[in-house]
Amino acid sequence: MHYKNFKTVVYIPALTASTITPDKLESDYEFIEKYIGLDKVYLETHRDGIEVAKEKLLMIKSFLEGKGVTVSGGITTVLPDIEGSIPGKRRLFNTVCYTDPAMRNRIKKISEYAAGLFDEIILDDFFFTNCTCSSCIRQKGNRDWVSFRRDLMNDVSSNLIVKPAKTVNPNVRMVVKYPNWRESYHYTGYLPKDQQDIFDATYTGTETRSPKYADQHLPEYLSYSLVRYVENAWPGRNGGGWFDTYQCWSADRYLEQMYLTAFAKAKELMFFQWSDLINNYFAGGAGIQLNLIDRLLDGTGNPTGIPVYIPYESSGENHLEMRLGMLGIPLDPTPVFPRNKKLALFTESSASDSDIVIKLKEFVETGGDAVITTGLMRQLQAELKQTGLTEASVTSRKINVTRYQITDDLAGYTDDVKSVVFPEIVHGNNASWSLINGGEGDYHTTLLLQSNYGKGRLFILSIPDNPSDIYRIPNQITDEFKRIISPDEYISGSDLSMFTYDDGSMIVYRYVKNNQRPARISLFTTKDVKCLRDVISGEIFEISDHYFLENREKKRYSVTDIPLVPGVIRKFKWEY
Ligand SMILES: [Zn+2]
């Protein structure tokens, strides 16, 4: 291994594998070894009709193994129209029609072929189906597409992929990689809930590329939070995180994917793919930064964060939690209801759990603080009213907000700022209490509302119509929200993330975006600390006391200002 905290891994797709010469393989290897360091390769046997000959695969495998590189197999399950397959299908990306007998048979053979050569095989993230041909429509019958594809891909996973592979090679470890579009898995038959009983391990797509323009519109934080989600879904069985060079228009954007994947403690960092790296200056930057992040991760424990409940097969307010992660709030998305936690966040996706209201009631009544968004309120408000958790509701009206007010703070006013459109929340005065107001003219709505219930509290957080407008809310206002959702410790500002670990260390990263420049950022804690230390440089930051009002009582925080330069990673620890 080249690094202590992760393996560096490269994928060789079928086209490269089938055309590469021994000389090119050697010079490519030398480049990758020099700049990144190569621990392991996934060598693809099949992609879109390209079947790599056995002699070619063995040539590459034996060369790399001779260099001490581990070699596993890879399969991309896409097929062109093949002999005997039913013509006239409309398929996106040539993903397979799994009701077509000829295609089913071919996929089974592809799995058997790879299992005869490798003891570990990963499926690239085309292992789904979007086929709507007449055969698929007929077999779907009265089911909806989600139910039909769930049944179909359960069958395919077991009977065409894993069982045939294990019959050929009982030792083969079968790995399913999940794509970066979690909110859509269920529409195409990706089944992290069911497939954990079929596959040995999983892998996570962390390619966030260009958030503004990429099809999946993914915030940068996904490279961290999706690894955490998949790890929480399959504890101990997430093999790694996988990113690529596509739509990365700067080395910083490319490397941010790598940093966040590593900060989430992915065991392998997969560089997709071999030929994209050759003579690419991104690889040089990666090599330098891999040494740094390896040092940064030394001694860090397990990642910690505020649980966000995202059930399996759910969608709604997609990626919202990632945007909150880019306000510096450490988050830990999970498909498991965070029953025993002190505080948790629930977005519209939580509504996919049909028992969510019962679970929320129990969570709050027994002392939990639940923060729910206006998107979730819209889905649940009739039921929430009935259970008595809150009398508040979200109306269909929108409020233009150019003025904010922290209600308990004599100095908590921010006027004449860029307008952001929020949904209107109405509530019973003094039945619940607004902590933050926002408005224009002589009208306002609550943006953060507290309702007490039993031993706990329900907070309703208003989300702008355009979720990206979260970054336009003034820091003074988002800080007030941070004191609720992250009451012991928080970082001010936006377009930055804080990654926290159970050994007490904090990695802070300010993204290279929006023409950001260096700035001093305040870090607050209620812990009894002496100072803050930069773990790498040893620099010490003095603290001072700062008081905020909470429920009309003064609450003391220790605060320190740290200079953060975009693109520069820092690691801190409080000294006691
Ligand atoms: Zn079909």
C-alpha cells in the first residue's frame, strides 16, 4: 500500500484492456505509479459489446501483479442489440432489457466469464434497467415500474449475476457499485436494501463533477455524504468511493471529489479511468494531495455528524442535506431511523417512510429534537396536526424575504439583503415560537419555528424555493440555525464544510467556487477549551468568550477566528 489510510485504485475499461499493448501498459503504469501510486486495478472484461479476450486480460493481470498491484475484475452491464434479442427497444445508454431471453443469457455468461478469471468483480453503475419495451410492459402487468423493477432486479442480481459467478468460482467476491443518483435508485431497480443480502460488498459513486451543469445536479458535499449513507446502509461493506475527471474544469474541482471521498473514510479511492489519467496534470495534483490527506486522516476516528434520515427508495428535497453540509454543518445521512439520537434532521425524503409520523412523535416525545423542513411539512402537516406535534402549517403562498430577524436577540436584525423566496408558515402565536423571522414590507413569516412536545422539541426549518438560495441567507441568520442543529459546536459561513471525527478532530475545507477569496471564519464551541490547534502546522489560535441568547437565557460559547483559503485543507483540534 502506498498510503496508510486508503488504497489507490484505477479502473481499466474494456476498450482500453482490449487495445493496450505491453509497451503502452508499461509506460502507462509508470506514469500512474509515479504520480498517484497504484495499489489495485479493476480490470474490465465486458462493456457494451466489447468482450476482452482471455489472453489480453491475463497479459495485463500478470504484468500488474508482477508490480505488486492487486487485480480484480469489472463488468459494465450494457449491451447493444445482440443476436436473438427482440428488436425495437428504446433503451437509454444500452442498459439491458432483462425480460429479453437472449440478453439475460448473455449477461449470465458475462458474469461466469469474469468469475473464471477473478476473485473479486465490481459492477459499474449501469446495473439497472430503464427498458420499456413491449415485453417489459407485458411482464410488468399491473405493477408500477418501481415494484416491477424491484422484483426483476432482485431476480437478475441473484440468478444472472451472483449465483452463476459463485458456481464458477466459489471464492468470488461480488461488488455492486451504486451511482451518484441515490434519489432515483428505485426508479431503475437499484436496491441497496435488498441487494445487501445478495452481494458481498458495495461501492459508491462520488463523481460530483460540475454541480451547476452536471445532469444529476450534485452539490460537492455528495462525495462525502453519499459514502456515509452507503456505509450506514451496509456497515463495514462499502468498498470505496469512485470519481472521475469528467466535467471537472479545474484541478481543484477534480481533487475536491478525492478529498471528500477520503474524508468519509472510503477504504479505496477509485480513479476512473486508466487512460483519462495518462499525461493529465490532475494526476500530479492528486499525488501531492494524497500524501497530505493521508497525513490528515492519521489518528482520526470514525466520522461523526448530525443524522439525516433518508429512507431507502425515497426522494424529495433531493440533495438538500448536502447543501446544509456546505454551510459547514457535519451531517451523517442514514437509511436507518435515528431512534436513539438526541437530534436529527428530516427532509421531504423522510415522507417515503409510511410510519414517519408515529416515529417522529415517539422521537420527540421521549426527548429528541427533530428538525423537519418545510418540504416534509407539506407532506405530513395534516397528520402532524392530528397527532398534536404542532399546530403549524405551510400555506401555498410565497414570501419574498429581504429582511431577517432573530427574535430573541436585541441586535438580531439584518435588513435590505438580496431577496430570497420562502414558503409561508402559519402557526398559533404562543402555542409555538418563531426563532427566526423573514419578510418584506410590514409582513413576515417564521423561518425557524419551535414546537414543544413531551420531553423534546420539533423545529420547522423553512427552505427557499430554490435550495441554492440557502447560501444567500446572511451568516448571522444561518448561525442561529446552526446553534439549534449543532448546539455544541459550529462553524460560521457558507461554501465550506467541516468534517468531524470521534477523536475530536475537525477537518475544515473551503470550496474553490463563486470567486471565493481568503477569509477569517469563526469557530464556536460550548466545550471548556483553552485554545484551538492546527494539527499539521502546530499553530495555536486564542479563544474569547461570546454570549448568545437561547430561550432568553445567556449561553456562553468560546470562539476563535481561523483564516481559511479556498482549496486549502486544514485540520484542527481543541486543546483542553
Ligand atoms: Zn425490455
